[in-house]
Amino acid sequence: MVIVIKKNTSKKRVKALLKKARPAKRKGFDARKHLGKMKLDEDTLLIQKRLRDEWA
């Protein structure tokens, strides 16, 4: 989408155009909500390696 904003466009109009151009909020899982919530005693890479070794 291309928005043309000329020099004499008012701030109010620019804000309205930008608001209209922003995508609607996506449905689905919001991972940011859970960021930093887990307390781990072990290094994350070691956990990842251990889990991957279980699959082999």
C-alpha cells in the first residue's frame, strides 16, 4: 500500500492516514504475553540439546 503525503497535509490528516494503513490486530497466539515468565535452572541450549537427543 502506498500513501502519498504532501507537504501541506495537516498532522491530523497524516495520523488518520497512518491509522487507516496499519494492519488489523491478528488473531492467534500472542507469545509476547509469556515472555520471561519461565524460570530455568539450566542453560537453554543444554535443554534444547537434551530434548533433541531424545528424538534420535
